[in-house]
Amino acid sequence: MVVASPAANASVDRLIVVRTIGAADLRDALTKGWADFQAMPTFALFLAILYPIIGLILFSFVFKSNLLQLVFPLTAGFSLIGPFAAVGLCELSRLREQGLGGEAMKLHRAPSLHSILTLGIVLMVIFFIWLGTAQAIYHLIFGSAVPVSIADFAHQVFTTSAGWTLIFVGCGVGFLFAVAVLTISVVSFPMLLDKHVDAATAVLTSVRAVLANPMTMAMWGLIVAAGLALGSLPCLVGLAVVLPVLGHSTWHLYRKVVE
């Protein structure tokens, strides 16, 4: 097996052109994502339904294990693994763009399948590090006290100074995790579907895309966060629609950013 050197990866990365985009491009990407969802709702819903099912399993574990303090970090942390969960949806948009929407997905034949799986594992690791960090923050502020019910936890958080400290510190640290994941993944997964590149090249291109479009990518991050938050409210059921639209839109965002 031939392994590309870091210098070779950097050389390939420099050959990839990153465009500057604006808010109008985000609207167009979302419009095309919605159109893809309408054209392929059955495939998209089948893929997206796995996301809330996994979430409900995790929530069930949290409640049974008396870890109510992790409910919000778990919900917020879903955005950290969203890019990997949306790979199949990006593939559907790629096929439809090529006029092959009726064909079955062939993710196992993706040009960079190994890199896709590797980067997916990285996001999963970041997700669990975030949960561990959230638990550590709670322990530092509240000690070993464990909330016995949702009402008790809500009272603990919203009516005490320690609770407000938890909110501000937790949201601040969570924001840093979200920025890191957005930076390394905003275009890397669709790029790995589209091109024969390794994970390092895809991640470097994603970083370049964010640095070239800081405000636009910040807007995209807010759109994704707001969409996932709204989709999570009714027991994660809304994600069955929100996730496909965002997943399809991610492909079109990639096509606008990377030449």
C-alpha cells in the first residue's frame, strides 16, 4: 500500500480551488436541498429515520442511568455527528445531479470510502469527548449531586447561580466543539464522495473553505444548529424532515464552494 506524504497531500490541496460564496448561495443550496428531498422522499426518510431512532435509544439510556444532566449535551451534540450521518443524503443528491436518481446508492464504491469511515470515526470520538466534557463541567460545578427528575434538574439549572454558570460555561465550550467540527467537515464528506482524495486533503480543503468564507459559514452553522434544534423538539421526529433537507443542501453547498 502506498501512503501519500504530508507534502504530497498539501500539493494536492493547493490544486483544489475554493470559491467565495454569500448568503444567496446558502439560500440556493437550501432550495436545491428541498427539491432533492421532494424528488426522493422515500430514500431520504429511510436514511434519516435511523438518526432519531439512535437518538431515542441514547435518551432512553440517559434516563435509565439517572444521567439527566446529559440530556441537553446529547441533543446539542447531535450536530457534531450530523455531517457523517448525512453522507448517504449527499450521495443521493450527487446521483440526482448526474441524472442517476433512480439508481441505487453505491457508497461502498465511493472513491474515498476508507477516508469517509475514518473521518466519521473522528466525529464520533469528538461527540463522546463532548459528552465527557459536559459531564466534567457539571461535576465541577455541582459536585456529585444527581438530579432525580427533569423538574428537579430544571430547578437546579434555572434558579441557582451555579445553574447559570453551568449554562454559560457549557454553551461556551459546546460552541467551540461545534466550530471545530464545522471547520473540518463542512465540505469534507461530500468531497470524499466526489473525488479521489484522502481524509487529510478533504479536511484541509474544508478548513480553507471556512477561512475563505467565515461569515457565510457561520451563517450555515447557525442554520444547521437551528434546524436540528427545531427538529429535535418533538421527540426527534422532526429530524426525519430536517436532516434530509440539510443533508441534500450540504452537497449543493459543497458544489458552490469547491470548484
